[in-house]
Amino acid sequence: MPDILLEATINASPDKLYTALTEQEGIRSWWTQQAKAAPKVGTVGEFGFYGGQVLMEIEVTQISPNKIVWKPISGVPDWPGTSITWDFTPVENGTKLLFGQRNFASSEGSLPMTGFNWAWYIISLKKYLETGTGSPHTGAPNT
């Protein structure tokens, strides 16, 4: 089963990365401004794109100081059955992030575009944590 795996070193502390990945306002600052999320295992967040044309539901299945796991429920057709993992550890200049979206059914479908999009948003996350300004999806149609 194919996986998307990305790595980034972010010049920010692990606790700041944790907040950006778990708190609604943090997620809105780097991923999508149409985000409803809570930092609690078992909650289901809603993440909208393209004026609500794409609405993802993602369950939080694990939260710890150095690992977060999301389980996509609906939204992008190939995403249910995958898991999204955020593993992070302190390093000399900040935090090392290991991102994964694992267990795609095949390398066809949304996998290539999903990999591209996650790379874009990991850069947005890094930019947000290092400068205070990310590049989240605005929620407007066709952006």
C-alpha cells in the first residue's frame, strides 16, 4: 500500500508545532481557514476547501506531546482507510517533523495530487511557525 512521507525541520519548539496541529486557530493559519477542530481524541474535525465543495471529516485518534494521528472519514474519495501521522522531535534548531499519510489503496487516484498538496501545506505550516504567516486555503471557490 503506497504512503506519502515528508520530512521538515521547523525553527519552532515542539509545543508550538503541537498547538498548530491540534488547535482550530492554528490549523486555520496554515491548512484551511474553513476548519472546525478540537484537540481531543475521538473528536471529528471538519475541513472545507473550495467554498465547501470539498468537506473533509477527520477523526483525531491519537494525541501525545510528540505524535498526532488523524483518521480520514470522508471528503476525498481515496482518503478513508488511510491514516495521517505527525511525528515530531526536538532538534538543535527547533523541531523535526515526520509527516505521513499511509495505506492508500493504490498509487492511482488522488495519491499524486495529495502528495503535492501536503508538501505545499507542510511548507505553509513551517512558514506559519517561523514567521507568523502561513498560506492556508482561504475557502473561496477556485483558490
